[in-house]
Amino acid sequence: MKLPGFPVRQAAAIAAWLVPYIACSQVPMPPPAALQGLQALAQAAAWNNQRLRSYRWVETTTVTVGGRRQPPRQALCWYAPDGRIERLPIGAPQAEPTGGPLLKSKVAEVTAEIDAAHELTARYLPLRPDELVRALQTRPVQFQRDGINDEQILVKDYEKRGDQLQLSLDPVTRQLRRISVSSYFATAAEPLLAAVQFATLEDGTRYPGVTTLEAPSKQLSITIVNAGFTPVG
């Protein structure tokens, strides 16, 4: 998943800009001034994206299946000229599974479940700003604020009926701190929970520090940590 390319400032700015128009039910169409403001806010997001492209970092992915934690896999990541994230595996490749065809088929099954979890998560993350704005205009939305804890924007039925997207913003800076997703695979009996916790580099650039995916019905857990950011060149 291309999480380090996530447009953090744009999503946070969009949410902050629309806060005055959010009631605890349906969000009305923002006035023209707000829509014009979104264009300016998108420019700020582009700045953050551009800053991220000047870094390389280490991505560590850990998969836990059936309570058994698999060896973490690491990759050196950077942005290619076309905007894609390149990944170079770090360390020796993992050995092929042993134990006969039964174990190998189990590995194939788990791999398919991991792919399905990534595919479903990709419907939500990274956020696509145009779809977020559309959801804020057409989906049931709640805004929660108590002046002390993070401000919460909850969007229901974001991609599927019964799912939920939650944005947590710093109550002072309005920076996006966390994104949480509650969704499901084929039915609600097969839930998927995803969360992204953001962090800040010394120059103010925001990035997804830790991403977690949980699929309890599949006994599957995935954790992705981005760290070790260094300037390219």
C-alpha cells in the first residue's frame, strides 16, 4: 500500500474547512466560498506530498496469523519519478515453507487472505480527497468535540452500508492525527478494522507512522511501521 504518499495536509484541511457546516446528521452542500477554499487547501497538501518525495525510509511489515507472529519483512522505500513507491527488500529472503503440500496450501490460503485485506483497505486508504469531500456532502456525518480530546469526524456508509470512517484531528492545530476504518469483507460477520497513526518529521512533514489491519474472523493482523526517514541524495 502506498501509505507514505498519503495526502495528509489536504485531508486534514478539508475536514477542518468543512467543520462549520457539519451537523450531527447529514452534511449540507458547502457554499461556493468553501469549495474555493478547498482548492487553496489542496495546494498545501501538494507541498506535504512534495516534501515526502524528497525522503527515503524503511517500511517494516509484520503479519500475525492464528496468533503466530511471522518474521517481519523490511523494505527500503522511495518515490519513483512517476509517483509510485519503489520497495527494495532488506535482508535475506524468507525460506520456502516446509512440511509438504498441506502446509504450502495453507500458506497460499493465508496469502490470499492477506491480499483480500489489502484490497479492501485500499478502498479507504490512502484517502482520496475528492471522494472524502463527496462523502462529507452526501453521507451521514457526525462531528464530536469537547475542547480537550481530539476532534472526531465520523462518516458512515463511506464505501459500504454499515461501514464507518473516522478522522481524528488535533483540537488546536487541526492536524490529522489518526484515521480509523470499520468495514467488513463479504458480510458484517467478517469485520476489517484499519487504523493509521500519523507522525511528524523535523521539517514539519506529516507521514503515516503506524498502520494496523485487523481481521478477527480470519485470525489475521498486519502492522506496517514507517521509520528511518532520510533525505534522498
